[in-house]
Amino acid sequence: MVIRNAGRLVGRIFFQRCFYLFLVLMLFLCAAPFIEATPIGHFAINCVNGFIIVAAVASVGRTTTSFVLAMLLAGPALTYQWIAVSGADPHAVAKAWGFGALLYATTIGYLLNYVFRREVMTADKLFGAASAYLLLGVFWAFLYALVAHFYAGSFALFGQPSSIAFYDLVYFSFTVLTSTGFGDISPLSRQARGICVIEQIVGALFLAILIARLAGVYPPRERSGDNGGVDFREDY
């Protein structure tokens, strides 16, 4: 009962749940490149990421099960983020990336299930589809960060093996998702290349399936003609 009431409270706060998620994702993507890699900068980014996690929980928390699952993943993700900032655990950042990837994958799954239901397409669903696309880019950035953490030299910067910051991996991920890479950053290891291939396929399929979904929202209506036949023309 307490969990159900908490989920409803978050839902009332974020009535247009997917819109707020889309808004904080755009804020993160636009602000991150201008924040310096200082303790204050990491603090600011973690605050924005915290809002993303709260909005993600609100977006998927439409049932008790989804709300509990999102909370179980959001708690460790936020905790390890702040531990990483304090420097108490050198492996905390990798743990934060892992839980963040799981949370984003869960959010994407629930959003797609919501968007592709056979119901009337609403503005909230459109924002849900846009949010899912943005989450795909950040989700793969987490995967690239984990690959770079466990497989040194997985990425090259201007042709030279280099250590790539997470926010640069977000940029790289979106160039792969939109099929505009590879340019200044490129994958070197077999693991990184394999993940890149999967992201390119998922990005292309996502847009194709979404367009098909939107095209099928308003199918042609059957209308009896004057000659007793069936007229399939749309009313304009």
C-alpha cells in the first residue's frame, strides 16, 4: 500500500511524465559539454542525472511492479554516483555505470511498451518515443564506458588510443546511433566494435518501427459507396 501510494504521488507530480523526462534529458545533453571536469562540475552533472533518474522512475512507475523495479535500480545508481564523486571507492564509478545502464534499459523497455500499445497516440506517447530514443544514446554511452573501463585502449581519439571521458562517450554514442560517426572518436577493440554494430542496428530499427507505428495510428475507414460497394478513401 505504501509503495502504491508513493507511485501515485510521483505520478501526480509528473502528470506529463514523458514530457518531463524528455525535458531533463535535453537539459543534460545541452549542459554537459559546457561543464568543466571539476568537483563542482561533477556535482552539477550528478544533480542533473539525479533529476533524470527521478523522471525515469516517474515515467515507468505506472504499476507497482515497474515502480519498485525502477526504485531498486535508481537507489544504487545514485548512491554509487555520489560515492564516486567523494573518491572513497575507486570502482564506484563502474558500479554507477552498471546500475545506470540497467535503469535506462528498464526505462526504455517500459516506455516502448507504453508507446506501442494499440491505443490512441497522445502527446505524452510522442514525448515517450523521443525520450526512449535519447535514452538509447545515453544507455549505450554507459556500455561504452564499461567497455573502456574493463578493456583498456578500446577507443581512439584522432587515431590514437586514448582514455575517453564519459561525456565524450555520450557524444560518440549519438554519432553511432544516428549513423554520423566515426570521426574524431573511433572503436578499436573487438568488444567496442561489436557494441557499435548493435547500436547502429537498433537506431535504424527504432526509427523504422516508430514510423510504422505512427502510420498505423489512423487506418483507412471503410465507407459504403453509392453503388453498394466499399469506398476506402479517407475523409479530408
